Amino acid sequence: MFVRKLLQNKQNAWFIYIYLLILVLGLILSQVVIAEKSQLSFGQGVKCILVAYFMDYFSNFPKPKLNVTIELNDNIVLNGVTDDFGCVKYSFKTSESLIYKISMNKISIHDNLTIIKVQDYMVKELNCECSYTDCTVTYTGLNIRPVVFVGHGETLLYYYVYVLKAKIINVSDLDLSALDTVSVDELRFTGRKLALDLKPAIPVGKSPSIYESLYLFPLNYPVEIKIPVYRFGHIVDELSITATVNENTSCVHVMGPLLEVKLREMLDPLEDRVASLKKLGLSMIDEERLLVRINTQKEDILRLIAGREYDSAFNRLKFLVDKIKSLKGDLSSLDLSLMFSLLVVMAFIYTFSSLVSALVAENYKKKLVLRCILYTSSFILLLLGHTEFRAALSILLERILLIDIKRLDVFTMFLIGSIIGSLGIIVPMIISLYFPPVASWSLDLSVKDIKRHLSRSILTVLTLSLVVGSAMAVFKITYSHMVSERTSLTDFKHDVICLQPTSNRIMVKDDLVFLKSIDWVGSVYFIKSLHDEVLVETESGWVLHGTSLIEASSQDYTVLVSRAVVVDPSILDRYFNFSSLVVKGSFLAKGERCILVPASLPFRLTDRVKLTFMVKQKDADVFVDAGEFDLGEFVVKGFFDPDSAGKIRLPDGSPLFEDPYKTVIIPEDYIPDTVHVQSLKIHLPRKTVVYRKPQRITMLKIRYALIVPDPCSHVDVYEKAKGLLELTGYRVFAVFNGLCRAYEELYVLNVVGISSIAPPVAIASLIIALTMNSIIYERRREIWTLAVVGGNPRTITNMFLMNAFIVGLLSTAIGYLGYTAIYLLSGLLAP
């Protein structure tokens, strides 16, 4: 009765019907799930057979006896060893609906093998993780479906895995991000490693070397290595290289290509800048020579890295970076110098045009037009006649317009000269409206005085102009470049090339290490001596600046030796027959911690002599011991005849020993070329010696560098000597079949920037000062007379001084511009 009443209400009836329908569907679904589970539990599911074939990637031959593990989803794990056909099988049951959802998540191979491909997917393209532990290679996160074949009563799931034999090798992967901050900091590497993407190769672990890590590489398979390029901690680019490892490969060099990219990024702007300035007409000999040395040393560093000589390479890299920073600073200083010289010249010709217009014209409009014409024509004339001004104008326009200017043609120079000429007149006019000249009255009086004595003023101006023009011509001729060549006969029996320092440039080992990497060079030998000067700066401002000596002290005697020759002893005997000069004892042998001393010293054979590197600093009029460095003890093995040693000459006539009576000969293996400043023991009483930065003192310089060509190269030693002269700038001679030719640079054409206008400015200042003094001395009677009649002596003196200044300035400008015009005209008439 109650149910009938509920059904009579239509709203309640629909609610009951829906409830009953949901209840029936839930019962049916639960029965289906129970039935499916019961089928699986009683072995009534679909039978599946997982079949995995392992094959060689190149030959497709099966790989037997491999211990493998494959993990599928739903906790299905296959463990087994492949048979002779490279096959491993595993049977299991699952529901028919889950067959097509099965995928491989993880695979492990217990051997030094790498997986190259699974099914049709290359491992290097998969987003999976690879690891190596105890000769087991594991790949996780694969998510690869099998090939499904449904048969009668069973379902086959196929996987095809292609592998290659692998080898653990070293990969040079030191992070070189420290090169991004060398402009502000010292070059220091933290030892952090690069995050490389080089699948299918697998990281194994760290190598004992801080420069390398261990990776498992497939053999004879090209692996693409993706190297992230960082800038200040952020990845901005990616460098890709390909490496193929074989049985003989011991290391894959990632650091070398990355370092080359880093150095090229540092050098390319500098090379472009030097090339641009050279195209503008400037002489960039020193900069080009330094760039050649930098590139040669860069190649030498890359060669050392390829040979896994990392410590030596990175020590040289620090010096290379210092040279790059030095070149960058020199180019910046050159730009500033050129722009400053341009501003000076603009102010100079503006003053010249203003004075001439004031002397020639009375009307203001005529003065303005004449001033504008003179200024513009003078500016264009200087642009046409002087390359440094064109370069300065190009730099100025580059800074303003933010574009690269490689060259300026004549039309562009006329156009720019007209624009700047107009601005050069308008800007000073606007400034003069708000800041009237203080000396305007004296200037007006001076102009009137010059007009009253016009003839004398013109003669004075012309005379001094000739002086300035002649001086400019002399300076133009003086700055030139010459290579001196001297030829002489010698009884020297060896074919060698020898580098020698010049009067203003010393040679150190770090500047010449690149010689050993030149292909035609067979051997390089250095004959070293003490670096005469030592300079150390401290935080407190105290500067250690002294002369270096060697103190030799035995049990009985202490001798100060001003000279020391540090050399490979075999070189002295082979090229100079030095063993014949030993009058007592015997000659040095390689590997012995012994020395040769002159017979004039009071030591005895087998004496143990302590050698100390001493720094003598001048205090008032007395030299005092400022610092020292202990070089250790040496045994006196022999005495040589100093008179005979002093007669030894190199093929070009240079003496091998400067002062043989105060010279000891030390094997080069036991004396460092440089020493850290903190190792120097300071004698002078100071509160605290704190050094500004890590410094090294150059203790030895190279006096002679003997280069022996490779006999198999058959090179022309004279041409190679000229090439080394251009490359290094050092004095050089070459010997071939008893004929010696010596080459030396006498003058270098390198006058740019403010140095090019220094001579005329100095001459103009001298002329103006002498003219002022002479006029005041000449007209002192007029000054006294005008003072008696009521004139202001200061105003009168200023008038005469301004008169002299105008005459001197006009003379300098006319002489300078006149010389430039004649120089251009002569170039047109006789190109």
C-alpha cells in the first residue's frame, strides 16, 4: 500500500526507477571484475610470451650469453641470459585488455655494452636516463611498446635491442666559465665539470684528474656530444662535436674545442678592430705582431690539451689571457687617444679660424662666413692629410651612431667635414652667448695692435710657419720602419737560428714556448741569465725595486756573483766546446746538482755551495739587502778559465758571457724561471707586507734562444729568420754553411693618436712662449709710457701677451695646414 502511494507520485517514481537501475549496473560490473580476477587466478587469462632479441648494431648478428633484465609495467620483470640466437623469453598471463598497454620502462645489461637502438628508436633521441654501476648498464624511463603478434592460444610480444661493445675512456670536461670573468678577475678554475649530453655514451664517474671524467663509449660509433656554452652562469649556446672511439682511443677532448670557441670569442673583436684601424691607414705593426703571437700560443695550448698536458696548458693559458687583456687595454687607450687628439685639433682650428676672421673682416656676418669656411676647409684638409684624424673621426662616429665604419671615402669626408664644420661654429657661438670671454677686451686690443703693425706681423707669422712646417716634415721622415741585414762569415759548424733580446724588450720563456710547436723546428734551447731588475708592489704602497744578484756561500767563503748562466750543459759543449775550458775538475753532466765556477773564485772542488737569489735595493746612497730566495745547495764540480770563456763569440759576434769572472754556470733543471713573490724573504723592516695580487717575480730571462731546424724540413733558414723577426720583434740571426745573416728592426712606424700631434704642439708652445717673452721685453718702454699717462699696466701687458699668442698660434696653424696641403698636393702630382 505504501509503495503504491509512492508510485502514484510521478516525481517519486522517477527517483525510484533511477536508483534501481544504478543498483543493477553496479551488481553486474562487480560480477564482471570478480569473474576476470577469478580467471586470472585460476590460469584462465591470455597467455603472453615476451621475446627479446639482442643483436649487434652494425652486423645484426645475435649477442649470446648476455645477462639482461627487462622491466615492464604492471611489475612484469624479465631476468635471463640470451641464448645462441641472442634471444631471451619470459611467459606470463594477463588480461586481453592490458596487452596493448604493456611498455618497457627499464632495461639493464650486465656487461660493458651500450644500447644503440630499441625497436626503431635511437637511444640518443630518447628522453631516458642512463647509468653505469658495477659493469651494469641501465636505461630507465624508456616507455617503448612491443611488437604484438596474436597467435592461437598465445600472444607474442617482441623487442629488438641493438647493442655495441663499449669501452671506458676519459673525457676532458672541465668547465671553462672562468674565462667569462677574466676582464675583472684573475683566471681561476673551480674544477666544476660540464653537463654533457652524449647519449648513447654513459657517464661512469670522476677520473683522478680534475680535468677529466670517465664515460662508457660504444666502439666505432659516432657519438654526437652537445656542449653547453655558458655566459656568466647562463647557457646561451650549444656547441656540437662528434667523437668516434676505437680500441686505441684513450681520451675524448671536449675541453679543447670549447676552449677554442671561448678564445675565438675573445680574439675576434680584437682582430676585427686591428683590421679596421689598419684599413683606415694606421700602422698596427705591434698589434698585428702580438695577435700572431697570441694565436700561435693559442694553438700551442690546444696542442698541449690534445696531448693531455693540462697543467702546462693552463699555466700558459693564464699568460695568454694576460696578453689578450693587455692588447684590449692598448686598443682602448688608442681609441681614447685618437678621440682626444681629434678634439684638440678641432679646438685648434676653431681658434685659428676665429682669429683669422677677426683680423680680416670687420662686419659680423662676414666674420661668421669666413670663420665657417676656414674651419670647414681646415678640418677637411686635416682629414685628407692625416690618417690618425680619419681613424679618430671613424671611432667618434661609431660611438655616436652605433655602427661599424671600415673606411671613409673622399665624398664622405667632405660631407662629414661640412657637417662638423657647421657644428664647430654653431656650438661655440651658443656657448659664447652664455659665457662671454673674460679676455675679450685684451683680445680686441691685440687684434687692433696687430692690424697697426700688419707688415711686421705677417713677416713674423710667415717665418714661424716655415719653422713649424719644416719641423713637421722632419718628424714625418723620422718615423719610419727599417730592417737591418748584416752578413758575415763564421766558423760555426752548425745550422741554427738564434733570437736575442733588444735594448727595450727582454725575452722570457713564456713568450717563446710557442717555438716548439712550429712544424719546421726540430729543437729549441734557451741560454738564460739573471733578470737584472726586480719590481714588486704592495698594498701599503711600498715598492720593492732592486737589482738581482746570486750569492754563493760555502763553509769558508761567501761571494756575490753578478752573473749566472742557466743552461743545459750539453748545449754548451756541443755548440761551443766548453768542456775544453775546464781547467780543474770535470764538466757538468745532465741530472747532476752541480755548478761550474770561474777559476778566480776561492772555492774548492766538491765544496757544497749554497746559492741565494738576492735583491739589492738602493737606500739613500747605499745598496742594502731587500729580499732573498733560497735556490738550494750545489756541488762545485769544476773550474773554467774565465779569460778563454770571455773569448767565446756567437756567429754574429755577440759574447756568450758578459763578465766571465763573476759568472757561475748552473744546470737549467734546478733553477725556476719565476718565483712566487710570497716565497721571497723580505729583509727590510716593514710593518706588514701585503701584496696587491698573486705575483710572480721573473728571476731568469732568456739571453739567447737557439733554434735548430728539423733536417727533414729542408727550410730556408734565412727566410724563417725574417719570419721570426716579424713575428717576435727580437733581434735574430741565422747560420747556414758558415754564412751568418743578422736581422734587426731599427725603426718602427707606429706614430698614432696624440703622439702624432705632440711635436707640433710642443713646438707651438715653445714658439708662443718665446714670442711672448720677446714682445714683453721689446715693448717694456711702451708699457711704462702708457702706465705713466694713465693706462692700466695689467691690461696693457695682457694686450701684448695676447698679441704674441695670436702670432704664435697663427704661425703654428698656417705651418701645420700648409705642410698638409703641400703633402697632399705632392701626392697628387707624383703618386
